[in-house]
Amino acid sequence: MAEESSQPGGNAEQRRREFERARGHGGSGEEASGGGEGAALRGKAFVRLEEFRRQRGLNRRPKERPPGETVRAAGPAASDAVWHPLGPAGIPGGQTYGSGTTTVAGRVSAIAVDPDDSRHLLVGAAAGGVWETRDTGATWAPRTDDQQTLSIGAVAFDPNDPSIAYAGTGEANWAYFELGRGILRSDDGGATWGPLAGSDAVFAGQGFYRIVVDPGDSARLIVAMTDRAAVSTDAGATWATLHQGETWDVSLGQVDGTAEILLATRDGLLAAVDGAAPAPVTLPGLPAKLDQGNDRLAVTHVPSDSGQAFAFAAFEGAAHLWHRPAAGQPFVPIPLPQLSVANRPRDAFSVEQAWYDWYVAAPPQPSGVVYLGAIELIRGRSSTAGWSWSDISSRVDGDSIHPDQHTMAFDPNQPGVIYAGNDGGIFRSADGGETWESLNAGLAISEVEYLAQRPDEPVWLLAGLQDNGTVRREAEGKWTQVGLGDGGDCATNMAHPDTCYSSYIHMSTSRSTEGGDPASWEELTQAGWDQFESLFYAPLEVNGDLVVKAGEVVCISPDGGDSWALVALPPAAPNRRSAASALAALSSGRVLAGTRWGDVFQIDADQGGWGAAAKLANLGRGRISDMLADDDLPSRYWVTFSDPDPGAVFRSDDEGASWTDVTANLPALPVHAIVTDPADRDRAWVACEVGVFESRDAGASWAAYGTGLPNALAVDLAFYAPDRLLRVGTRSRGVWEAAAG
């Protein structure tokens, strides 16, 4: 594949914009683009997103309808089908920026170590729930699949009684914060969980950055969130606001025998001492208010000497670090050097994703060490000669781990043992970061974006994963990484299934004629395609040798990708560039393209070429998330919508001349994908934001399909006809399978 796609990370901002747009939270701006004018608009789009969040996001009232709760009541379970996980549960050969490869999983947003048992860990996955291990990661088990939301931003043990643990729902670093439904509590060390009474009403629709339990008083909880910092003195029964506004971090220390809370906020660093109201703390050079774009601040006390503290900020395009050497003294800037990243033309202190991955952490001992988490993980050591710095996540020689650092935890009983959580999962070091061990085997939290199913092998699946490339299922429990970078849309030639296709971001497309073997991929992306406006994950469709990739221009190949014709989509009114968000193709030479504005276009083969894009309809429901047209019933088209929330399903039985809304009694959630049964085209399944639903009557009615599927985001579907197996790809919980009967 292309060199650019051989590296992870660096695309988080675009992914977030695309995620929010897909759910109707992206404002009215244009789509992200791979280059050209779209690239110039990228900064403006981010400003629009942040303006939207200021107006309606971080300060908005909780939604009246939590995820999973329906407005249109779905019918009873459609069958006795049972969902089973297929993985990936750890992917060997995962990507890093440095030397070597490692086993990866999905994004880990929070880690907690049991203070009484070093083998016992809790991990919070981005949208995959809380996972527990009692053998230092040799085995893992999901513990919150029965909860209303699986989005987790923070986890913490009670240091005085680790049978009690807390999890903050709503991952604050990502748009998953909208899935927040308060705090979960466990009274058996993390084996079972339930809602902390009343916290849903207080915190619904907001995300957690951190939860702190006071070692001196277990009833005192402090939280840092997307809209506030808050404290409870009665174990979460009631809450008082410490600071109104986004608070990225909180640290609690005992300074001269007095409790000190440090808050890292958009309004700067604040300190609350001995129960007093938070007051500003001077960090020389820090602006009075951090920008709504990429600025961020993190803070920590030094556990072995709480008079010491560190603050780590991103502003004005650069990283800044301050150190307070003792209680009562001011914070002093520490100069940060240029530090190169292995195999990358970038400074390790890059702030380009500070909104997404940013923290500062100090180990229990010694006091002269600090860890800075950004895209890279950097360790600083103090000596009489000053500070020395090293990138311990991406090395030219030695162990490397996945980039995009989100969280760090320390073992209080084993000096030098650290845990790093990032987009590739969880990693352990027994020597402060000199060497690393992956703990991701068995951790099934991959963020699946797309699925492709080979027609003649029940095991074979291709999946595009967020920041962990394209992976292939080769045997029960065995997934192999076959493409690097971000994994986008993928497909297979059902007539010649050794030929398959994968995507990176935007218009980048690759082909394998050897079943997806890692060394067999060839780049199909043509010169100039990077100038086309497109989704972050641009849609890909394959029907035999007919291959289609689309942004504002639909690129059509009749010969498997050897040659291409380009058909521009007309602009959407008013003054909006169209970019395809979904595709369908018939072997007769007809291509359907749906856009994020609800337009449906048809393009037909025309005397050896292709005609212009003809608009069939605007269905007026925002973003089209999936389209389906089948050669067995070529007059019928299906269209699903994910934006605005709630989504919808439409069907046409006359080649798009007229359309019927067949959303019927589906739950009021975004709809992301649709497949039909080859043996009965009136039987259809849709993947909703939560759950899979079935219709036996062409959409006139729907019912929940099967049991056992976690309350995860369902985003794509595939059907293996010979064994009648339905597969669903989920965000942060991998791929699942159920028999279709």
C-alpha cells in the first residue's frame, strides 16, 4: 500500500469531525477532503465544529432520549438467534511509529490498578465498556455489557477499599462523550456494575476525563468532565460544582497537611485548597483562556512529594511544561527540546492532536521522573545537569508501542511498573518504559468501521479498523493485519473472491488478487484523486469487476481497477459540494450514489462510457449511510440514514422513481447499514446505533434480532449465504455473528 497508509495516527481530528457529522453534529460545513481546497477548509471546519460544541455541545442539556431508549418502540425479539464474538481479540503484528511490531487492540481511555493486588486491573475502552483482568492481562473479561452505554472515559479504585470501583461513562476525548450516562459503581472489585444513583440525572450527555477517590476520605469523589469539575463528599449521592466549563484533568495532593485540588481547565490552572473555592494559579506564558481548537492543559502532583506538581499545556502551536518545586513556590517553565520521532519527520512534542491525546503523569517514586503523553509518550528525567528527554513509545531500536497516548497508570506496590493506554490498547513496562509488553491478547475492543465477506469461505472476513489498519480473519480466533494506517471501506469480488479491495482515508484505494495477503496489495488511487472533496472514510463498492470509489467525483472502473472513468456529482443546494457517503452498484452497469445531504444519484453505463449523474430524489433526511441494490431484484433500492438522529430506512420498488419510508417501528436511532437475505429479498437486517433489527416484510415492521450482542455501536453488516450467518461490525467490540435460520 502507499507509504502514507503505512503509519498510524495523525488523523484523529478528521475522524472526529466525520463521526460527529454522521450523527448530525457537524454544522453546515463541507466534508473533509484529502487535499486541495478541502485541505484549506480543514481548519475552518474544525472551528465550525468547536463553535457548534460551544453553542450546543459541552453546555447542552442532556438529551431526553438516552442511547438505547426508544421513541418508536421496536417489536419483540425476532428469533432465538444468539450473537457470538468473532474478535479480533488482539491483533499480532500491529503498527507503531518505531521499530518492530506489537499486538494491538483498540483505543484504551482509562486504566486502574488495584492497590491491594498488582495482578488486578480495570481498563476502560472508548466505546467498549469496562474490562477486567486478575492475572496481569493474561486473560480479560468484559464487565459492563449489560449497561446502558459502553462508552468509558475514566476508571478508579477506592484506594482504601478496592472492592469498590467507579467508571465514568462517556469518553471525553472523543465524540463518544455524548453517550455518557453518569457514573457506574462496582462493589466487587469490577466484576459487576450498576449505575451510581442519581449520577445519570447530573451528568447525562457529558464525558469524563478523570475520576479521583480521596485516599484520606473514600466518600470524597472528584471528577473532571467535558462541562465541569465536580466534587461529592457522600460517595456520589450529591454533587457540587467546583468549576463550570470544560475541565481536562484533576489532581489531588496533600500539601503541608492540607488537601489541594488542582484543576486543568480552559480557564487555566485552578487550585482549591482545604475546601475553598478554586482560584487561578499562574503559569508563566499561559493565555488567560485556552483556545477552543487544539489547546489543552494537564496537571499532576508528584505522589512522593505533593508539594511538587507539573502542568503540561498545548497552546500557540507548541508544548509547554511547568514544574512547582515545592509547596508555596511558583510554577517555573521547563524548556522542552526538539525531539525527533523514529521514522517520522515530526517533533515528539507535536500538539496537532492535543485535544485528543494529552496528559502528564508522575510515578509514585522516584520524584525526578515525569511522563508526557501526546501522540508520543515522552519520559523526562531530572539530574544536576538538568532535564533529559526520550521518546519511549517510538524507538529506532528497542520496543515500540502504538501512538496516540490517552492514559497512564502506575502500580503503587511495584516501583517502575507503568501502564500506557493508547489507540492500540494497553501496554505494560516493568522498568519505567525501557521495555514494553503488550497486554492486548484477549482484549476484544477493536473499532470496526467496515466489513467484507468472501462468498466461499465462512472464516474469511476483511475489516477496516480505526487507526489499526485493515485486518483479515483467517481462522477461528485468528486475525492478521494486512494493511496499515486507518482501515476504511473494504470489499471483495464475489465472482472472483481472491480479488479484494481495501481503503485508507479519503480516496485512497488498494487491491489484492491473492485474498488479501499482506504483501499482495497494490495502490489503485489515481493522480488527482486527493483533490476531491470526500468523507474521511470514502465509500467503496464492488460488484464483480465493477469497482466504484466516490467523493464529490464518482470514480468507476469496469475492469477491477485497471482503468477509471470519472463522473462528477452535481452540487447540492444551496452552494454545497456533494460528496458521496454511500454507494450501490448493479452488474448491468448502474451505479447509485447517496450523499450526506440526502440526495440519491444514478449513473448508467453509456455506449462504452458512463453518463452524467442523474438525481433520482432528495429524501430530505440528511446523511445517507448505506445503499443496497441487488442483481436478483434490480428494481428495488434500499437507503439508510444516520443523520439526523433518529435515522431512517427508505425503499424504492421502481428503480428510484418513488420511495417509501419503511422506518416503521425501528428505534429512534441512527441507522448505519443494511443487508438482505439472498433467499428472501423481503427479509432485511439493519445495524442501528445500538443493536441489529430484522424485517420479514420488506420494512413494514421491525424487531430486535437475537440476544447476546453488547450495547455497542453497530456500524456494518455482512451475510454469509452458504451457512446463513449474519455478521455485524461494532465500534470498540469487534465483529459478532448470529445464525440467520
